[in-house]
Amino acid sequence: MTDCVISIDQGTTGTTALLLDQNVSVVASANVEFPNHYPKPGHVEHDVSEIWTSVEAAVTAALEQAGDVNILAIGITNQRETCLFWDRVSGEPIHRALVWQDRRTADLCAELKSEGKEADVRARTGLLLDPYFSGTKAKWLLDNVEGARARAEAGELNFGTIDTWLAWKLCGAHATDPSNASRTLLFNIYDMDWDPVLLELLGIPRASLPRICDNAEVLGHTKGLGFLPDGIPVSGMAGDQQAALFGQACFTEGAAKCTYGTGAFILMNTGNKAVASDRGLLTTVGWRLNGETTYALEGSAFIAGAAVQWLRDGLGLISSAEEIEALAGSVPDSGGVVFVPALAGLGAPHWRPDARGLFTGITGGTTRAHIARAVLEGMALQISDILGAMEQDSSIRLAGLKVDGGAARNNLLMQYQADILRTACVRPTVLETTALGSAFLAGLGVGFWDSPKAVQESWTEDSTFDPQMSDDDVQGHLAAWAAAVAKA
């Protein structure tokens, strides 16, 4: 019988269950999708009963695949800003969960900005006033669901992000961790507690909020689930991007990772210092272990893998996402074509929602191969902007970049990323680093691994991409990119 920890990776479109043994080998993995709901333009919701069904199905499938295993601990990682209220006794949600993509509170955020509230919010939370985060969603639910505010003030409702709700379902604990709490607009990242000023600003009763635990801490034990035995400790928890930072063993100051998904998420470990950004980055909690907090800077590119999907589905230039690497590699360069992937505006460090995607430098000699190569290069160039801002904000020189996510399999993209950053890009053996991170945390919580050092020693590399491009060529690419961004 193999001893394992199980990670429940609850994402925006599906749930993955991953079983990991003590040698950090993946014993089994299963993914189950569930639907998103779009009741109105700009509204995005989840039915949490459908999420729970996906969790049960994914865990069951992974256990069947694994065979004879002994589950020692459970870790949770999740889409961070999605949130809900539910009845403390019955467990019934008062409304569907509002997803991180939901924009229904845009007017409220604009109103708070016009009142001059953003500077104080940012000073306490490290975040911007944006519908992306959970706090204004919580206010909307209390203001728009009949009787909700009175019930919350009477202590009848629990509030939480998806990690909190899963912990409550698995073991009855009403708890969250600092990485998820730091995405709510309600948490002071310096005091490491719910902020009374912010709770008053948004009208959120303290009684409805979860306890804040360490990222590796036993919250409770499974009971009465059916698909898992009773008595398994739930002992690790982190928001998805922080879990990926941990899963990539980015434990030292200056260590950074980039997850290439639909968008790209870049986090840099800034040690025990919360670095305030002057360049539109987010200051966030990485994790807290044994009462000691590690902070991070975060920047997001809205479009990464989605640009490849657009080439396939929107333009029909490729028939599958995998085809782009061979097509782009069939030409030595982009032929002077530059692509700015502002298909949904530009995020950090530009923050221009009105920016639009563009190709520049097209000539009569431009082929679909040049277009494909320019798209990959555009993905990497926007990430270099974010990492440059991180270096400037933190005064920390980037010590290499760990890469993961689907597009990290693309060798051409990874080599260009290393070239343009002038630092090594390192790809791990296990690309499911989000699930890996929460599994590591769960294992640390029960002593399956005795320290982060043991985790670091277990982390294995698949490939390293070292910079090969000359400095002059790099400067040329960066200058062409800057000119194209200005046009966008």
C-alpha cells in the first residue's frame, strides 16, 4: 500500500484530483469539468453543488486509478476570488457563487474610487479596487439577496472563497488561509487579519468571516463523505497561483514563476517584506508557515494561451494548439512582425483596458508562419514587461524563472522567453504545479515531509532554457515591442 497525499485543485472550469507519493511522483490524476453560468452580460456564476459533484467525481476517479493507496492528508487549492455565503446550519448557499470574472460590481468600485478610497484600500490590502476581488462581491450578495444582511449580522451565514467552502464540506471547518484571504479586499496583509476599516467600508459582518489558519495546518478531519474514508486530515490550503509558486519550490527571495494558461500569472517571492508597487503590480501573501509570512508581487497578462486559441478558432490559421510550435519554428524569425496580445486590454504594468490587440510590421512577404511566431513572441514580451516592473519595484534581480502550465510545453516559446529575459527558464517534471503546491502544503501539515527543504530536494527539473540571443538582438526586439505597445 502506497502512502499518498491528495490535492483537490478546484478551478474555474473543472476540478483536478492529484495523488502524490513521498518521492513526489504522481500516483494518479483525474479532471472533471463543470459548467459556468452567465445570467446577464458581465455576470459569471457557479452552482457550488455542481462544483461539489465535480470534486467527488475527480477524487473517486483518481482513487480508482491509483489502486491500493493510503491517503494521509488532503490539500486544497482554488480559483481565488470566487465567493459565496451559505447557511451555517443547513449548508445551503443563499445564491450561486460569484466568479472572479464577474464584473457586476464595476459601478461600486468606480464609486469608491471617486470617493478617494482606493489609496487606503491599497495601503491595507496591496490590491486595486476592482470587481475581480471578493469584497465587493460579498457586499453585492448581502445587498441583493433578500434577508441576507440580517442573517449574516445574526451569525447565521458563513462567507468564504471556494477553499473555505470546500474545507467546510470536507471536515466542517470554517477557515481560510492568508493567500486566499489576501485576495478578498477585506484582509490587512500587514496585520495578517481581517481589517475593521475595510469591513465597515463594504458592510461585511465579522461574524460571517472564516478563521485564518496557516497554509500547512490541520483544519479538521473528513467525516461522512462516502467517497473518502473518515478521519483524513485536511491540512494544506493555498490560492491557485500561490500554490503554484510553492509547488515550484520558489522559497528564496527573488525566485519567480510564470503559469501559462488562458492568461499568464507571474509571482515573485519577496521574502518577509510586503513590497508596495509603484507600477501597477499586486502585493499579496505567498504563504504563512509556522506563523512566518512570505510575501509576493503578482502581475497578470490577460491573454496567453487564449491567443493561440484565437489563431485556431478565430482566424483558422492552425487546426490545433499543438501545431503552432512547428509552424512558428518553420521560419527563423517573425520577419519583423510584432503582435500585442491586448485582445482584452492590457494588464500590468500598463493597465489599459482600452488597449486593443494588433499586428505591426506586416509586409507582402509575411506568411502565417511569421504570424504564428509573432504570437508566441508577443506572449513572452508582455511577461518581460511584468517581470521588469517586479525587478524595479522590489530592487531584486530575477534569479531565473520557473515555468509551468500548458504553454510551458512549447520549447520555442520557452527559449524565446529565456532570450528576452536574459535569464534561464526552468521547466519542472510535473507541470501541474498548482496541485503540487497544495499537496506539498498538506504533506507538511502532517509531517509527510518535514520541511520546505525536503520539498525543494524532491522538486525535479525537466528542461532548462538558457539565453542564446545576443544583447543587440534582445534590445531590437524590446524596442520593436515598446513601439507596438504604444500603438496599441
